[in-house]
Amino acid sequence: MTQRIRLGISTCPNDTFAFHGLLTRAVDWRGLDFQIELLDVETLNERLLAGDFDVCKASFHAALLAADRVVVLPSGSALGFGVGPLLLAAEPGAHPTYAGQLTLCPGRHTTAALLFDLFYPRSTRVEQVVFSEIMPRLESRTADFGVCIHEGRFTWQSHGLTLVEDLGTRWETETGCPLPLGGILASRRLPAATIAAVQRVIHDSLALARRDRDAPLPTMRAHAQEFDDSVLMQHVDLYVNDWTLDLGPTGARALDELSIRASAIGIAGSRLPVFAG
């Protein structure tokens, strides 16, 4: 009997690039029946925590909260140097220092929100919004600061906004590790052989996309907030790398560092194991 796998992935260009082969069945599903939902990252985080998926792309912040129930797959993560979220300001020279200011974050369980908590604790009021609302809110001056992710990393200057700090650069400086943003989490309820088969399918999908980079573009365009192909491929160049294909020991070390720092500010969770089956 074919095993059904409830799979949740994000609409981000790096994911639609990586999962194009799986989504279009251009790679062998290895006897599995994938039931796929494409959702925004914070919805994925919430549904991961609710236990709605067998396999799910989610923020590593959310994964830490579910560490007793999931394992991280070696393939499919967004992790690297120079990949961090940007803290943007509506006004030049502004800095998040007091409670009368408002900072927008792209979801309570995103790694971006965790980084803001790590580096700017108790500095401003925080409101959680869909990531695509952040730059328009800053432009309209209905918020003071925003933690910007996804395509906005490449387009913020055209919106007349000011960079306060690259939170990823700060992470790299303080830890010496690449920044782990999100990864593929598999439920520990699944048999090890099933998790191994899912891992192989995802690895194959990634490898296919990296061999023929233009092939995933129609899938990427169908789900992107930004429709310029050059911006979409900038996103891929930034977030899809050798660690996406295999986290390896460097990725595992970065996850341990994130766990330690999250624990230090009172965020529950434990070490995230990387599947080795």
C-alpha cells in the first residue's frame, strides 16, 4: 500500500526552486504519495506545532519548540552566510530603543522574530504580520521598524527604506556560524525507512534544480511576490547552496548554537537532531 505523506512547503522562491522536481513529479516519488500544501512560512510554523504534517518546511525557531517530535532532514534547509533578515527603518537614523516605537516581524515563530528577540530584547512594541505587509507598512509610516525577509532583502532600497542592521551579519560575527533559517522537519511518528525515502526524494529534487536552473522558473513565478526573474534567481543564489543539499557537521553546529542562544532567553526546546538514517 502506498504511504501518504502530508507535506507542507513554503511559497518562497528557494523552496519552489528546490521542490520543483517533486511538485511536478520530475523525480521519482519512491513509492510515496505526497499530499502537498504550499503556504506562507508562519502558517507552516503554526501547523508544524499543531502536528498537521508528516513532513514540513518550517523556521528553525518553530522547530526548536517541536524538537521532541521532529527530526531535521539533511536536505532542504536554508542556511548560510549573508542570508539573514534585515532590520529596516521607515526614517533615516532611527534606532529601536523604546516602547513607543513599533517593530513589525514576519511571524511569532519565524527565525527572523527570534533574532530580533536575541539582539533587541525589550526594545520596542512588536506586531506580527504577514511578511509581504512589512515594507508597505513602513512606507506608509504606520510602523517604525520591520524585520524583512524573502524577496524584500533585494528590493528594500527601491521602497525608500533605511537599513538599521543586517541581523544575519550580527549572528555570524557573534557565533562564527552560518545562520540557520529554516529546514525540512519530519515527524518522528514516521518509520525510519519512510523518512529516508522522503530525504532521497528531496535530495533528488534539489539536485535536479541545481543541474537545470531555468526549469523551476515557471513554478517559482506561480508563487512569488516578486515577478522579476532576476530577483527570483538572486533569492536562489542566496538561499540554495551546498548546505541546502546536505547540512553536514557545519549545519549541525549552527543548529546547536541556535538552540543554546534560544534557551538562554527562555525559549523552550532542545537540541535539534539531524536525521542520519
